[in-house]
Amino acid sequence: MNNIYGSTREELENYFLTNDEKKFKALQVFEWLYQKKEKNIDHFTNLKKELREKMKLNFSFSMPKIIRIEKDTLTRKYLFELEDKNYIESVIMFHDYGISICVSSQVGCNMGCRFCESGRLKKVRNLETYEIVSQLLLIEDDLKMRISSVVIMGIGEPLDNYENIIKFIKIINDAKGLAIGIRHITLSTSGLVPKIYDLMQEELGINLAISLHAPNDEIRNQIMKVNEVYNISQLLDSVRDYIAHTNRRVTIEYVMLKGINDNKTCAIELAEKLKGMNIYVNLIPYNETNHLEFKKSDVKTISEFCKTLKELSINVTIRKEFGSKISAACGQLRSKEVGL
Ligand code: SAH
Ligand code: SF4
């Protein structure tokens, strides 16, 4: 059975049309679900009882459950139990411009990046669209506040769950859905090149972030298994094509790992590779995890790396650190529910 929170407006329109109903019913349903946030279909008063009964047979209205919330000053981490008793996490951050959420896309992750906690559990399954949408809905309910931006950077490789992620983006961006501005949605990928081309064709207008993390294949092979399949030159070619096609600036993420990718030679080599591209580099201070072989670079090393890139005309920022006290920072989320 389809879950109502996993249906795009277009899919609902088709549902109503094939059931001899008017297409605009889809719009009414979206208003109930996402604007009035009504959970009980019996309260959808502008739909006839007969139609509501039919919809109950055709759609599930169920959602995951929030089972734990951890709070830090500017961050909260939510643990969700899915209906099949798998677990995922989402994190929200309070900024001066609003609230952002980092959503998970899979239970576990198969990409096997050596420094990342989220990949410790191999992928169990993709999240269904409704399970990704629910992360926003349930957290907005909990906060009684609106979320204004979304990053798909939690557990999982979003482009390895392609169809569901595209539907998720369409639902949350829909003006009658959660109406999250398309420029306020960012997808981060470890670099599944064919899917980057697919994404380019969708012409969605979202922000794309690429987890590059190394200036050459030798280093990237050591830390990211995906590089053995799509190397840096293939990846950067796809990014160049993506930029040319979409006219959008792409973010290059670079996690600073002490003694591995953080010296001046690395910065120079990175600048060389990215020269002339419409990108900016986001340096991510590493959040230490149980992968004890990786340590965070010193603050001074990070600022020198940043300075070198700037001198070589690369746009660069250093990511503000959030949530490491409650293990809510990038790469610290997991699918295993711990210590409950
Ligand atoms: N799977 C996608 C999105 C989720 S990971 C991807 O890899 O892009 C989000 C970002 O956090 C990625 O750039 C990832 O490399 C980075 N990351 C993973 N572990 C980290 C850690 N321990 N500290 C800081 N960043 C980390
Ligand atoms: Fe998966 Fe991203 Fe972690 Fe790599 S960094 S293991 S792709 S979640």
C-alpha cells in the first residue's frame, strides 16, 4: 500500500483521475497534510465520506516514531524508530536565519568511507519517501516551528536512493506541500557519477554538494571506496557538466583529516584541480568518531589551508561546528540505536 506522505501532488492527481474524481482533490489533500497538518483523514471535511473511505483502503497514513531527543544549545538530534524497527537519526540546527534540518536517506550506508560513523552499519535498506518526509513533519510538530532549509546529509548516500529522494524533494518543495524553497535544499553526494548526470537532467534547482575530501586519487582511494569506481577526474568532469547545464555553483566539501589531506601541497593540488570552476570549497573540521585512526586537523592547519586556497583564487569557507557534544555532527549519526 502507498503511504500518503510518499505521494507527490502529481501522483495524487493521477490517483484521483483514475478514480473518476477531479484532479484538484490532490491540492486539497496536500493542504490538509502539509499546511493544516491534519493527521486524521476523517477531518478532511471537503472530501466526501465515500472518497475518504476509499482512500483509507488505498493509502497508509502511518509514520515513524520519535523515540529520543537530545538537546544541545543550537542543535537537537532526533532518533526515529521505523515501522520495521530500524533506526535513523535527523538533526536540526537553529541559525539566525531559521531552522535547518539534516535528514537521513538510508538505513546504514554502503559507500564505506573510512572516516564516517554513518557507514559503519552496511546499508540495510533505502528509506521510503514517506520516511524522509516524516522526518520534517514530525520535527516541525515537536518544535511547533517551521523548518526553512533542508540538507540531505544525514545517514546514507542519497543518490543511491535516487527515485525516493527526487520524490521527497518534489513534495517538500511543492508550494502546497511544505513549501521549502528549492534554493534552500542541498543534496550531498560522495560522487555517484551517473546519478549526478541524472540529477542534472531533472533541472530541479537544488544546491549540490560533492564530498571530495582529497586532492588526488592516491589519497581519495585510501579514505573513500567510491573513488575506485569513479575517480576524481571522472567526478570533476561530471561536476563541470552539471555546472554548465544548470548554471548553478556547486559546493566542494573537504573534511580536514590530520596528517592525511591537510598539508600545503594538498591545498595547492586541490586548487589546481578546481581552477576555473564555478565552485566554492567548504572545509569541514573533522568530527572525531570511533574510527580512531582519524583525527581532526589543528585549527591553525585548517586556517592555513584556507589561506592557501584563497591565495590561489579559490572561494572557500570553513564550516561552523555544530552538535558534536551530542554526536549530532556530520558523520557521527548512526542507524544503530545505542544505549536506550
Ligand atoms: N553520503 C553523503 C551525505 C551524507 S555525509 C555524502 O557522503 O556526501 C555528509 C558529509 O559529512 C559528507 O561530506 C561526509 O563526507 C561528511 N562526513 C562524514 N563523516 C564525517 C566526520 N566524522 N566528520 C566530518 N564530516 C564527516
Ligand atoms: Fe555514506 Fe556519506 Fe558516510 Fe560516505 S560519508 S559512508 S557516503 S554517509
